[in-house]
Amino acid sequence: MRTVKDPDEVYLDERNGIHVLKRIQSNKFLVVIYGPNDIEGVIRTAYVTSNARKNRRCKNLRRLKHY
């Protein structure tokens, strides 16, 4: 929940899924994906990814302003 409340990066996918990322190590990120219309507190999925994989996966997503 800390990642959702205070993300380092935020992206939007083609189905309006919101991807919030939080750096957990120098080269690792926690990715949490949830939908804009999901009930508050419902997370679709969460996983840990490397910086290189994050860059590949997020290049096709629209970056949102940090909030």
C-alpha cells in the first residue's frame, strides 16, 4: 500500500490500468497494477522487476505526472 500511496513512477496502459512503481533496491522496483474504477484497496497484481525489464515494459506505456 505504501507503493500506491507514494510511488516513484506512475504509468497508464492501453486498458487504463495504472502501474505504480517504487524503487526497493538500487536496481529493483516493486510494480503494483490497479484499475481506475476498481474498488478502493483492490490491487490487480504486484511483482518485483529489474530496472532493465522495467525500462522495456514501460516504454510503451504513457507516463503520468508524479503525484
